[in-house]
Amino acid sequence: MRAATLTYDTESHDGLDIALDARRHLAQTEAAQYDALLGYLAYTADTPLARAGGVNEWTRYGGSGTPSVSEYAACEVGPALGLSASGGRDLIADALDLTYRLPQLFACLYDGSVDAWQIRKVARKTRRFTIAQAGDADRRLSAANVDGTPLIARVGMGRVQQILDQIRIVEDPDDPENQRNENRRRRSVSIWPEDGVARISGTLSLDDGKRLDQRLDQIVESLRFLGDNRTYDILRSVALGMLDEPDSLDDLYHQFQAARADQTDKTSDTAPKPDPEPEPADGADQPGDGGSPERARRGRRSSSRQTVLYVHFDRCWGTWSLEDVGAITRSEALEILGHSHVTVKPVIDLETTISATGYVAPPRLKEQLALMNAGTCTFPHCTRPARVGDYDHILNHADGGLTDSRNGHRLCRYHHRAKTFTAWTVSSPAPGIWLWQSPAGRSYLVTGGTTTKLPGQVRRTVQARRKRNAA
């Protein structure tokens, strides 16, 4: 085990003291990072980052009272620090809020008496606060006791949330209702694979959430009535998956009704007989006709949503993988295929060059490029799905760039704008490989969904770049 050398006098400290010392140094390093980041943003505030004719849009990432930041400066921050676009914007917003709205909590970070994640949470939770509300939160949460420890370091985040709620309600009694309405407008659901399961994260309206909760419990009760003895949590997960297959719920409903009727018949000899079915009206479908309920049910199944699966073969490992999931076993493939009708489409060879004569990329070319880079935007550290991104010509079409696989790639809209209006440049020396250079001269290698920061830095200024373009 490596010897800890963070303290000045290790002989007078045990392991926990060394850990606490490291924790304090880490907090102070985080504070220095935010200061350096703000210094960079201040430098770029007077520097035109967009090319001539481009729009240098300014955005207030932090709360009220914080300065606006060029969205293209934020575009440089993410890759340099190994963050996605949203991660870079969040870091900028938190640093601005701590500096301009929560200075006393920021000072606690310099002292090492509070962790960075704690005050970053406060920054996010108070972003919608007025300057006065943020100042009140800053004062109350940074209040120190006799040993200098701030309140935020002496209570849990639940208590911190209570304090923030009190400040918000006292200052503006209508704000909680406004916040609820805002949350409803920001509802979303995300689903992503993780080790053989799909993890779900999202928000629903309160009434939708309550109804969904009750419906899952109803399905669980039906499954248990039919003899499924798996745990409640597993059955809830199964029930949620069944909501995507109306036919499965229909089958479950009929099985449940049949089982309950059979149980009733066994326990009561006087069970009421079901009413005879009414005679069909003139012109109505007769049993066995094409319009029978069973035929209609089969028709609904045949017209149900189809599934398109992108399966890749890894020549190195000799394994098959499913896009956005990873390597799959035979049983997993059968389970996926067993729920839907499957259409087999011609395989798109990612190494084949698909060309078009015009400016607009055809669907097959866009689909091929969407499968590149593990299905994500080709910008450094971006994790946005390429399938919803834009087709971009590496060499502009107006300058003779072809619309094909070698001169095209898929970028999310944000990074497409950055590549178009700023000095970001990209080249593709081989299929599936992209070399990016930022306006500040940093270079990145993007391939297979990974980003590698290349050593060294090209010393060039944005002004020099614009002069070269003008020449």
C-alpha cells in the first residue's frame, strides 16, 4: 500500500486524520478549479469566438445576478475537462453561482470545511432563487458554530432542503405552485441499459404517477393470483414492461378472469350462470368470420409496432452485440425477439462508402453514420445519440466537400453549431476516426464512442484563425 504523504507531520496522525486532511485538500483544489474556470470565462468574455458572420450567442447558465457566458466558451470547457456538454454547462453554472450568489459557502470550500458536492447541490437548488433568497440561503447555511464548522457540514441534505423550502415559501408563497408547474413542463423519462437490465429514470405528473403506481400493483396482484411467486419488486418491474405490450395485458386479464371464474365454480355450487351472449344484429360479424374478436385480436397483433434491431459482430472477441446494450447472450436475444415482430433489414457495412449527388444526405447514409462512434455524436466527450443529430459535411459542401460516408458524420445540434460558427475543426483520416482541434488549440481523438485528449497544444488564437480564413 502506498504511503500517504498529504500531511506535514504524518507521525502525529492516524489513518483517519490523514483521510480528513486529504478531504480538506480536495475541497481546496475544487475551489481552485472553479477560480481557474472563472478566469478562463473572464478572458473569453472580450474575445469574439464565432467566425465572421456567425452568431456569438450569450447564455446565463447561472442564476440571476451572474454574468452571461458565450455558449462557444462552454463548448471548449467540456472536452478539456472530460465532461459532456451538459456536464460542462453544469460546472460553469455552479462556479458562477458560488462566486456571485453564494460567496460565503464558496469561502467554506476554500477553508476545506465543506465538500464541493454539497455546495454544488445548493447552487443547483437555489438557481431559481432571487438574489435576496440566495443571499439568505448563503448566510444561513454558512453560519459557523464555535469550532468554525458551517451549518451545511453539520446537517444532512434533507435538513438543507427544508431550510431552502422555508426561504422560498416565506419570500414568495406562490413560488411552490409555480415550481410544481415548471416541473410538469420539464417531465421526462430516460431508459438506458446497464448489465443486462434497463434502468429507468424520469418524472411524471403527480396524477399520472399515482395511476401508474396503482396499475402496477393491480398487475402484480393478477400475476400473484395466477401463481407467480417472485418478489414484489421483480413483479413490479415485469408489470412495467407489460405496459408496452397491450396484448400481454389483454392475455393476462383473460387468464385472470378465467382463473377467478374457475375458483368460484369450485367453491360454490350455486355460482350464477353467465348470461347468454346476445344474438348478433343483422350484418354483424358471426363467430368464425373475418371480423370475429379473435381475428381482430390477431390483426391487432400483426399490426403492432415492429422492432428494428442493430446487431454488430466484434471480430476481435468473436461476440455479437446489440446497439445501445452491448454483448448479448442467446437467451437475451430470444427474450427480446419474442415480444415483437421482427423485420430483417440488409446489413449496413460501416466500412462501405455510401455517396449522394446532392447536398442532403439520404436516409441510408444518415443511418450508416448514426451507427458510427458507438451511436453517439462524434464531438469529444459528447454522449448525445447520433440518430437524432444532424448530418455534417467535414469539408463544407460549398467548398467541394462530397455528401458521402468519408466526408460526413453525425453531430448533435449544439456541437454542429459550434463546428459551424467557431474555429473548431475536424478531420477523419480513416472511417470511424475523427481528429478534433478546439479554438484554443487542444486536440482530441474520437473513435468507438471514446475520447482521448492528445498531448501538447497548438498555440493559436481565434483572431489568427479568422485571419487565415479571411486570407
